[in-house]
Amino acid sequence: MARAISPQRKWLTTIAAWIVAIVIFFPVLWMVITSFKTEASAVAMPPQLFTASWTTENYADVWARSDYPRFFMNSVIIAVGSTLLGLAIAIPSAWAMAFVPGKRTKDLLMWMLSTKMMPAVAVMIPLVLAFQALGLFDTRIGLVLALMLMNLPIIIWMLYTYFKEIPAEILEAARMDGAGLWNEIVYVLTPMAIPGIASTMLLNVILAWNEAFWTITLTTTKAAPLSAFIASFSAPQGLFYAKLSAASTMAILPILILGWFSQKQLVRGLTFGAVK
């Protein structure tokens, strides 16, 4: 019989959750507030959370000196493109590992996950040379491929976990009714795993949107996304914190809005199969 949670424990849990949330959100809040300060107020010592002189000139300067819509569209195309391509590869791969496992399936999954632990700088030079030789450097297609390959282990792992929660008997019944491999994956498996697929898609979009190392390394101007847009405000004369904060706010705002409106779907997908 489950024990009831005492009111004191509920209060302590709530307070602890609020403290953690504030600690996590405070850097974002500081960045947004700094974006409305003058450069002098932004670097004032000791630091001031609020200032008497608020301004929107930083956003006007950022918009005027850069082509924000182009950077934004590059980010959308790269994030969505790498996600859709990754799902097209990961869904049949996860299906095979979940329902037709081999002796080395677990080892293969662990090896795929271990590639995420490799320092990115270790393969930077070979990858840049390969992209230049193939004509993929500073192209949207090149970044779509790079980010898809980088996040593919996570996509396969998540989908594999979701697919393992689906009873294999359902797919066997579909085969007995004459469903082929394509119909089994598209019309039987995929609709049942929509919450898991949706959360995997959302997580991959966020990871691709926030990727900075490879998007800056593999681009110069044409395919540069919002991460390069932020980096462009680091001048040789130094960092202009107010303008940099404004550029960062403009870069993260779209993904924050997406995360806010899709949080229920994301939580539902991440807990899919957790309780039977």
C-alpha cells in the first residue's frame, strides 16, 4: 500500500523545485535584462540587475547591422531538415533493433552512444577537409548531414526505447493480416509511437538549433545559422555585452516559444512507456 506524502514533504519538494528552476532560468533572465541596458550599464561594477536607463537601441543596432531573417531561415532549414532526415533513417533502424534484434544489438547501441562521448575537435580537421573536397562546406545540405549524423545515435536510442514498449504481438497480427514491411512500419508502428516520435523530433530540433561548434566550424557566410549570428557580435575591440545579449535573445526566442507551446507533448513523449 502506497504511503501518503506528508504536507511538509510536499512543501519542501515545491520549494526545492522552485530553487532549481530559478537557478537554471536566472542566466537567461540576466541576458534578457542586459539586452535592454546601455553598454556602460551592462559592464558596470558591481553588476546591477536593474538599471535606470532602459533602451531598445541594442535590438535596433543588431537588426540594422545583420541580416537576421537569413540567419533565422538557415537555422530553421538546418534544424528541421536534419531532424526529418534523421527520423527517416532512425525509425526503420530502431524497428529492426527492437523487433528483430541480433546477438550484437545491445553492443551496437552502446557503440553508437559512445560516439557522442568523442571530443568534436578530434575530428574537426578531417571533417572540414572532407566537406571542402565534396563541396559541402558552407552549405545548408552539408550542415543538415553533419547535424543529422551527430544526433542520430540519440534519435535511434530514444526511438528504440519507445518501440520496445509496443507489444510485438500487434505487429505479428498485422503481418498475419497481410501487412508488408512498409505497411507495418508506416501504418501500424508509427501511429502507435506518435508521442515518442514527436518528443524525439522536438528534442532533436532543439539540439540542432542550439549547436554552435559545428555550425560555426563548417560555415562562413552563406549557410550560417543563428549561432554564427551571435558569434559575429564578438569584435576584435572586445565584447559588447548589451548588443551580444540582444543578439542572443533574438536567437533563442524562437526555440523558447517552441518549447513553451510543445512542453506537454515533450513531457508526454519522454514519459511514454514509463508506467504500464
